[in-house]
Amino acid sequence: TDDQRAFAETADALFADYCSDDQLRAHDLSQAPCMQALWQQCVASGLHAMWLPEAQGGLGLGFTELMAVLEAQGRALALVPLWEHQLAAGVLGRFGAGAEQARWVARAAAGEAMLSLSLAGCSAARGPGMMAVPVGQGWRLSGIVPAVPLAAQSAAVLLVAQVDGAARLVALDPARLRAVPGRTQHHLAVADLQADGLILPPEAVLPAAALAWAEPRAIAALAALQLGVTTQQLQRTVAYVSERQQLEGAIHGTNAQ
């Protein structure tokens, strides 16, 4: 709709203000975990919680609006965790239980805390690298999840673990795990998270429906981002080829004279 396009254009203008080539190069040379100034502007404008229901402190917009914003983000190569943050909050708001998880959602919607998630275990050939087994009234978590985006900067993370032979989402504070920090090739902070018999409360392992709900939405979010990246790549390639052809034409014309 026109309103959805207008919202996406507003986001596009915001990304353009913070993602010039010089600003992207400056971020690449820095050790910043993400484009933090842009993230603060996303919080100020409500982009960080646009998909969350109004009852949870968000703008209550739909997934169509989020996809349009993510496409704009991809065009700008903006390194901010818009979809990871909102999908994690959305999962906790829909499937979470307990006071701590409710606080994570409230803080995420208010822009006071960042949330992250990794669904890498869903596509790993050997299955999830973490396993949760029942112990008493809770769970014992062991294993490793590699390259969790912005794990050190997040108040909570959602990870995939094997539970009774099936993949389930586990919600926890990453500060309780051993973290090995790193950076991706596109200069985003990540961390390998490792647990060695960590005891978790019963609500930490989310219902099986949570992963089934989250996975297709994560795929759609990544597709929207990649669509934006590819669109911008093609536009820049066409512009470069056009300029090169004009330059070569001018050179040949000069030589002919």
C-alpha cells in the first residue's frame, strides 16, 4: 500500500544518512560491533520494534512493512540487527513464559536492550551443536553455537539446541556462557557461545512451535535483505560499466584526433 511504501521510504532516507561509502569504510576500519549511531536512530524512530505488537511496546506493523524496511537496509548495507532483534523479541513475546523473558521483551521494545538469535543449528549437517537434557525441574545445557551475531552486546539470545532428538529454541542470558569473540567478513561482531553443563530454568526451553514459527520468518527476512543487496549491486554495476564505456569512448575519440 501507499502507507507501507511511505514507511519504507522513511527508513531508506535514514539508512542513506548513515551509510554513505565513507561511513561504511569508517565502520569497516573501526572495531565497533555494529553501526551503533545508526542503531540509536533506529531506536529513536521505532524501527527496532516496528513489528512487535502495540501491547508489547512496538508499533504493531506487519511483516510486509518489515520486509520493505529490510530490503532498504540491504540496499544501504546497514549493519544493524533489525530482524534478529525483532524476531527474538517476537518469539519471546509469543511463546515465552516467566518474568525474566517478559522483561527482555519489554526492554527490547523500549530500546533499552538488544536481543539476538542464531538458527545455525537448523541447517548444520550434524544437527544443533548444543543439547539440553532434563534435570530436576529444569535443563542442563551443553555444547557450542558458533558465530552468534552481537552476542556480547545482547541481553538475551535465542539458540537452537537438541532436546529429546528434536531441535528447540533455548532463551538465555549470553553472559552465562563462555564466549569467544570474533568478527564477520562484513565487520559485524559475533561470538562462539559454549555451555558446559549450565543449569537453566524450565521456561528456558521454548515450545516446539516456537522454532517452527521463527524459522520461515528468519528465511524471509534474510531474503529481503539479500534482495536489497542484489538490487544495489546491479545498479552500481550498471553505473560503473556505463561510466567506463563513456570514458573509453572519450579516450578513443581523443586518440583519433
